[in-house]
Amino acid sequence: MSEIPLSAAVATCHTAASSATAGATTVVLIGNPNTGKTSLFNRLTGLRAKTANFAGTTLERRVGTMHLGGRKVHLEDLPGLYALHAANAEERIAQDSLRGATGSPAPAGAVVVVDATNLARNLYLVSQVRQLEVPVVVALNMTDLAGREGLRVDAAALSRELGAPVVPISARTGDGLPALQQALAALLDGRAPLPALPVRLSACGSCGGCATSSVRFDWAEDVAAVASSGAPRLSAERTARLDRVLTHPVAGLAVFAALMAALFVALFALAEYPMGAIEAGVSALGGWVGASLPEGDLQSFLVDGVIAGVGGVLVFLPQIAILFFFLSLLDDSGYLARAAFVMDRLMGKVGLPGKAFVPMLSAHACAIPALMSTRVIEDRRDRLATMLVIPLLTCSARLPVYAMVIALLFAGRPVQGGLLFTAAYALGMVAALSVAWLLRRTLLRGESRPLVIELPTYKAPSLRNALLAMRDRGGVFLRKAGTAILLISIGMWALSTYPRLDDERAAEIRAAEGDTRLQSARLEHALAGRIGRAIEPVFRPLGFDWRIDIGVLSSFAARETLVATLAVVYGVGDDGAASDGLRDALRAQRREDGRPVFGFATSCSLLVFFVLAMQCLPTQAVMRRESGSWRWAAFQFGYMTVLAYCAALVTYQGLRLLGVG
Amino acid sequence: MKSDFMIAGEGEQPVSLLLSLPVGASARVVDLEVDGLDRERLEVMGLCAGRTVEVVKSGDPMIVRVLGTRIGLAGRLAATVRVSRHV
């Protein structure tokens, strides 16, 4: 490795040095956004990283293990930061964690990642970290890129100015990593005496305020000028050329729209196969368990509760994985910042930031990954407003319901069907934007936080990072949302199973009317059926009868179960749900006065209700986790239910008034 | 790197707003007329008294270059950054 220049004076102020040799060793990885910090973290920890939250916050950190010459070291990846100021919650938590003020002990060392092609900007944070009492190694990243473009950075000179070892690396290729590990090991072993803080750097001051920021930036620019020569011309020119198109008010929006459409199509097209496989696998497993066990509570619990619940969790996984794969590629390439840039003004009209668009688009696949991806929005109120409206957008779980209603109304008339389908999507979008607009005038009053965003140099994205992001997000989903979904599924199973019909009565029904009728008799007898009857007066003004109410109730676990539940309550049997049998059976249903149950008004009202209602407990669980409180999840449930009810009421009564049955 | 502003004193024009600068114009930040979190967000990006900014793209949002990087900036914020032009 390159030499570590050390001043002769042994540092006296670095009290953390003594703790470096004792106990479990933690090293913190910190750096600006877009410095390749994630790549370095992935390189150093391999596939052993986990995502955890800082205690009592929704702020995430990634934790992994690496081996440094026989010693096991925990590496903690802090979020990408430009500075350590106390006013910003994220930066305060990072600062606390570097100082050991978050409950866990102070780290034994910090690796600060610096982008060699962007030295002056990155040195600001380095100077702040350097002034904390934690031993620092600087990883000078992207040296391969800098070298190719004729930019030379003198690591030794930089090291003198910072009073810390500087190791040139390339996280992309892995060059220089052994040297970085050696430098870190030497630091942790106390073999390398800690250099003192250079006088100029210590003069920067450690508090915020523009006066000191200004001094610090003067220092950063001077040091960058001393330690580097040349400029990365090639990538700067390429970035300038690309930005002329990609940030253009018209062309930029067109490219953005095309890219998002492609993302959307890829999301559905690619997820279709694994989702199909998961559904088939789960149903095969259910069939096998069902056949191997005697009929009874245990069999029903395992097949309809547990296995169906696990299937309900796993089926979301492909879309989540694929979404985060593409988002990671877009982010790595530098494009995501441009997307926020071109969308900022449009989204600002309803009080949302430009960064809200991509999560809102993802919500058309599934609200859960969309809520998870709102983490890119730094302002809490902006993020809350976005999260609150996300479930109004038509997710893929609503599609079977839309398809069923359209089949009821317009079977064999594709044009009308297509129009209604489009109208349902549009209703979701209009509702989401309107509610956002309204929230910014009431509960979350104020404009969205104005845009200040670094537009990084365009780079080839890393496939490795994308695959790891996909695995990481998938893991978070399975651990955090998965358990909730499974429990909810088991709860819904219990509601639709107990109390059981007694055996005698069951045998009678089976003998007289067959298995299919027995299935619906059981559901009617269970708690779900009783609740459905009890709440009939509430939903009657919307045109729903008590059987539809059972369906609405059951779809709180997951919307798509409406179709299967209606198949059971209307006596088609759940095998009939996929065929035309259900459509014909539903059409044949009559009310007491002889009118069809699923007339035009009721069908439209049902559709409107399903577009707008919060019928997804898993989303609620994720909302609670991401917003940090049940309060917001409860508010979301409340406003969406009221909105769905009122809109369906207006639809039904309006159509009836117009004389449409 | 760019150190010309250090001696630019007499070559500078009176103070104007970053928002009103044309593409290609370069200026020194004088101060920010905004407080709280937004001020801090501008400062950490280098939009801070003493820095040199160059307008890459005008409009709302605009793009400026500070400390060697491009920064996308909402018009509302660019209107709070007071600068003096380099001649």
C-alpha cells in the first residue's frame, strides 16, 4: 500500500484510540451520496450485510461483517450525507452514532469515502468527521475513473492536509481494497500512531452557520487544489451533453415518461412469471397438504390459513425485487436525480416533491414497495403526504376485481370494458393528486420543500449493487411486512371458519345440496358471514347486499380475495372463480324485489369502492413501520374508507336517480 | 482552482439574485435570504457566502455549478441567493 504519512506528534486528543483495541470492534462507513459508498460497503462485507434501523427511528443503516487479519469487524454503513449538522435529523443521528451517543459504543474507526473526481465538495464532510474524536481512514474512490480522464490526485499530499491515512481505491473494480483493509487494521491495532489534526483544519471550527461553512469550503477548495491536478473533462462533457436533453423541460419529460413506461411494463411483464410460479407452487403445496391430512381444523388451518398466507406474502416478492433492481440501476447511473429535477414543478402543483413521482408510479404495481421507496424523500412532511396518497393508486391486486366487474358489465364489449378500466385507473390517480393537494392545505399545510439536489456525473450503473439492493429490499419486506401479512391471513381464516357448522347440519346440507353449497353455508355461519349480515344496513345505500359485504370484509386481508369469496358465497365454489361460471352466477342473482343484484349501479359502485378503499392490512402494517406510528396508518385507513364510501354512495344513488339500475 | 474571485473586488457588479442570472454567468455568493433547514440545505451544497456559482441552465428549476458539481435548484430557493457578478 502507499505510505501513510504520519506527523511525529502522537495524538493526545483521540481518546477513542484506546477503546479501539477492546471489545467488539465497529467501524463506520460514511461519505457523500454518489461517492460509490454502497459499492465499497458491498465489496468489504460481501453477501453478509443486513439492514437495521437506528434505535427508535425509521432511519436505516446497513450492518455487515468483514475480516481484517483474523479480527472480526462490524462495518456500519451510514446514509449518504453532505455534512454533519445538528439541525438535520439524519445528520444528527449520524453524528451521534460517530460519537457513540446512540446507545451503542463509539466506533473504533471511521472510513470516509471520497470521490476523487469531486474532491472539493467531498472534503467538507471529511473535515467535519476528522474533527470528531474518531480515528479516520480516507478511501479515495473512483481513482480509476479519475486516472482515465487525466485527473491526478496526490494521496500523500491529501493525507498531510487531512492528518489521516488516504488510500486510493476503486470500489468498482476492487483495486486498492487490500491496502484499505491494511490501513484500517493498522489503525484499529493502534500500530499506526494517530496523526494530529493539522492546524489549518482545526481552525475550521466545528459549529454550523454560514461563516464557518464558508471557512470550511475555503479550506476544502484549497486542499483540493493542492492535492489534485487536471479535471475530469470527458465525463463532465458527457454529462453536459446528456443533461441538455434529460433536464430539458419538454424533451426531458418525454424521456422520463418513456423510461417510466418501460419500467412499468418491465415490472409487470417480468414479475408475471415468478408470480405465476409462486401461485402454482403454493397451490400445489396446499393441495398436497390438503390431501395428506384428514379433513378438519388442522388441515383447514394449514391450507387456508398458513399456506395461503405464505403465498400471499411471497406473491408480492417478484414485483418488489424487480422494482428495486431497476431503481438501483437508475440511481447508480445518476438518472434518478434528473427524474426528480424534471418532475419537481409538476408535482409541486399538488404540493408534492419531484422525488414523489417514482414511488407513486411504483404504487401501480404494489403500494408496499412504493411506501418503502419513499425513503428518498428527505423532508418528513413531504414523505408523509406522499405515503398517505400512495394506496389510492391502482395496485395490481385490484386488477382481478376490476376484471370481474368489467366482465359483469361489458362481457364481449372490449371497447366499453377498456374505457371503464382506464376510468378506474384515472379515478385512482385523480384521487391521489387531489388528496395530496388537500393535505397540503390542511393537515400537512405548506408547500413541498423546494428542490436542492446534486446532479451527479452520469456513470455506468453497477449490476452487482442492483442485485444486492434487490436482495436487501426483498429481505426487509419478508421480515417486516411478511410476518404481518401472515398473521392477518391467519386472522381472516379464523373469521371465515369459526364458529363451525355442526357436523350433523353440514352432512345434511352436503347430502341435500352438495359440496359447493356446503362451502357457502359454512362461510355464512362463521363470524365473517355474521358480520356481513350485521353491517348490511351500512352498505345498503351503496347497493351492496350482505353477500357482497362478506366479500368486502374478506378483502381487507387482500383485495384479490373478493373474487374468490364471492365465488364461495354465491355458491359457485372457489374452483369456479376463474371461469365464466362466476360471471353467470353473479348475473343470475336477484334481489327480493326481483332486480338483479349486480345491476349497472351496484357494479359501478363496487368498482368505485374498490378503487378508493384501504383494503390492505399489509399496506397498513408497512405504513405504520415507515411513518413510525399507528396514528398515520389509522388516519390513512379512516380517510380512505370515508372517501370510498362517499364516492360509492354518490355513484350508486346518482345512477339510480338517473334511472340506471 | 478558481481563485479569481479572491481579487475580484473591484471587478464585481452590484448584488443581484441567482435566479435572475443568464446561462453561462458566473458570480460570487454574497448571502442567503432564507433561514432554517432550507438555508442549511443550500449551504451544505456549497451555496454559501464566498462560493463561486455558475449558471448552467436557467428556468425553474435551474442548474448551477458549485464546487465542481451540478446542483438542481428550485426557483423559490434561487430567489433567496444574493450574488455579485464576475465581470
